[in-house]
Amino acid sequence: MRKWILFTAFLAIVASCSTRSGWTEWEQTVIERSDSVMYVAVMPADSAILRAQSVDFGPKELASAQMQTLLDKMYRTLTDPSQDGVGIAAPQVGINRRLVMVMRYDKPGQPIEPYINIRIDSLIGPKNPGPEGCLSIPPYRGVVRRHPKVQISYLKADGTPVAEQVEGYSAVIFQHECDHLDGILYIDKADTVYVNEAWAAERENFNYDRPEWWD
């Protein structure tokens, strides 16, 4: 009982930081009508969503069945062979909320985990260049300079608040995905951008059409 009271109090604090309360009609449509593998927004067709600023989830959303559905569908989308990514942000599936999923290369088994209401609190160390791509910008790749470590704060799927430091490739993924939450794409920061011929060949017959209900 004590844990539940503390958790409820924490959700009240989260609500005070949120600019919305409850799911919007559009968000409910995306969550409920999307297939288990969701449509991934692409540039330039979906720039309005990909360039928008994301906001926090409030307690109503966190406690809802739709939240678990969204987490499940984002996970299936990220891990499906048609996408096969290392990270995804909620705006990429049409939800402008502060949620990312990241493959943790720094953990045993390299699990894919959700990070709710995430913030990067500190960027640590001199930037290093490295290759990046994005499910929303096929078939391009680029070279982007990122910090080797980040300090992040977020909620776990069960509502537990966490603060931790992450380094290495996982830190790069966090920077890439959190940029999405602020309407920033890796091409905005890239030193160079080029067509990846292997990805272009792989996606030659890929269906980029939006679902009928999207428009």
C-alpha cells in the first residue's frame, strides 16, 4: 500500500509538468488502428509530425491500457525485419510524446527498453564522429558528431523514476532518439549525408504508403 501511495503521488507531480491530460483523438486513433507493426513516418511526407515538439505523458495516459498497447506496438515495429532498427521515438509512429525505445548495447543481452518522459540532463565528453541512419529517412546514412556519454532521467514502464549515465553506442542512440522528441533529425547535424546503396536495394519494393486512416 505504501508503494502505491508513493507512486500515485509521483504521478501527480508528473501531471504538473505535462502540457496535456488524457489521450487526444488522434493519438487514440494511431494506437488503436495501427497494425502490430506500425506505419513509420518518413520525410518529407510526414515532416509536420517529425518536426513537432513532443510533450510528456500525464498520469491518465501512463495508467491506461492504451499506454501498454503503444509500448507493445512500438517494440514490434522496431524489431520487425522490415524495420530492424536499434531505436525508435514516438513521433516516428505519429505520437508527439516523450517516449523512445533503445537497444541497450551496454547491457547483457542487448535488451530493447522503453524510456518514458525522457530527458537528457547532461552531454558529457568531446564529440566523436560516427555513422547514423534513421527509419524515417531511408535510404540515407550520414556522419554525425555525438558525445560519448549522457546523463538521462526517465520513467520505466512501471512508473519508476530513474536517473543514470550511459556511454558508448547506446549513448549515441539516446542522443539520436531524443532529438526526435524536439523535432530534430540527424540530417540537421550531419557532416555528410549519402545514399546507402545496400539499404536502397533492400527497400526497393518497400511500401511507404500511409494507412487510409492516417490522413
